[in-house]
Amino acid sequence: MQRKFYDPAAQELVSGNHVIHNDAAEYWGMILKPVVRDPRVWRGKRALDVACGGGRNVANLLRLAAWDRVDGCDLVARHVEGALAFVGRDGWDRSKFHAWQSAGAGLAATDGRAPAPVDEYDFVMSTIALQHICVYVVRRGILEDILAALRPGGLVSLQMVYRAPHEAPLDPARHAPYDANVFDANGTNSDHDVRVTDLDRVVEDLEDIGFVDVEYEAGGWHLGYVVSYPDQWLIVYARKPGPATEQRA
């Protein structure tokens, strides 16, 4: 359903590339904070953007630090093609980035020729994506693959959307609770999205998957048109067990 939803508008997404979201202070100050804080830590390391869209995050990461490589994956083939073209136009040598079309319910390639990566990345990020997946078991599969893709001690920075229970109730026609499996949703991207209402539940879920050092930050209500009141950006940080990448650096 999501691939069918996004594919017709793929050219528009690639051409616009969500650059408006670069204007959100929380983008640099929260989701990319681990890289912005000390780019030297990530020299020679590898990063992955899950649901890379048109390549905006890949290019931003490449500008921030001297990575060995920054990769991206997305469930829409035309997004992947656009990301490769965008990062190339940004002046980066092809050896510095790689992108593939994922199957959607995990990070393996949709054509079956490449399995989900294992112990490959020091930093994994995802933004404006997980909030649109209203099937918990699908999101869980992606999170499990992210854990496997990280090197021991690697860090993940994930964006979700938080709605404090006292602010406003969820709309059952448009919102799914964190643990819901809404297999019959007719659409995505605001048509039927996920809202986290229990922050401890997210921590519990990631720890159950196998992540450690799970932390979170909630941002403001107006973040580059991503969310607005009563919703807030939620950034969750977690690690794969092992010595932290920063310590190894």
C-alpha cells in the first residue's frame, strides 16, 4: 500500500527533496545532534539513512563529517534513483554513497539479491518515515534490521511523533497507537499515521529488540511543517551493545 501511495508522487518528492525540513532547528539540534556535536568522531565511519527519499539526509551527512561512506535505502525505486542523482549533483564521488530499494518490511533489497546489512554501520538515522508506518509488526521488523545493521556500539537516531495524552485524544480514523497493526489502512502520510502517547513504551520496545542506552527528546510543535500542535517531534537514540563508537574513536 505504501509503495503504491508514494510511487505516483515520487518525482515531486525527489525534485523538492523535503528541503523545507532543513529549516527546523530540531533537525540539526536533535536528530543529527550526535554528528553535529563532534564530526571528528565519525571520520572513516559509515552511516545509513533509512527511508532516504530524494537523498537530502545523505547529502547533509556527507557535508557534516568525513565519513567512509553514507548509504540510503527506500521502498520506492524512483526515490532511490533520485537520491543517487542528487548526491552525485552535490559533488560527491560515487564511492562515497550507495542506495538500494528496500522490501519495505525490513532493510533487505526488494529484488532479493541483497540481504539486510549486518554489522555495517556506525550511525543509522530515519526521519519523516516511521511515523507513517501504522503497522507495528512492520516497524518492529525494520527496527530489528537496524539493530543488526549497526556495528557493535553503533548509534541510531530515529524520529517519531509524540502526542501527550493530556493534549488531545487520537482520531481513530487517522491515527494509530504505537502498538496497533492497522493492516487495512487506506492511505499513509497523514492519512493514517502513528502517534506515540507513552514514551516508556518506546523505550521498552527498543530494549526488548536488543538496543541499549535508549534515550529520547521531544521537540517543539512547529518543525519545518513536519508536525504541529498538539503533536511534537520525538527523537529516540539507542545503541547496539558494545563499546560506543565515540569511545572507540
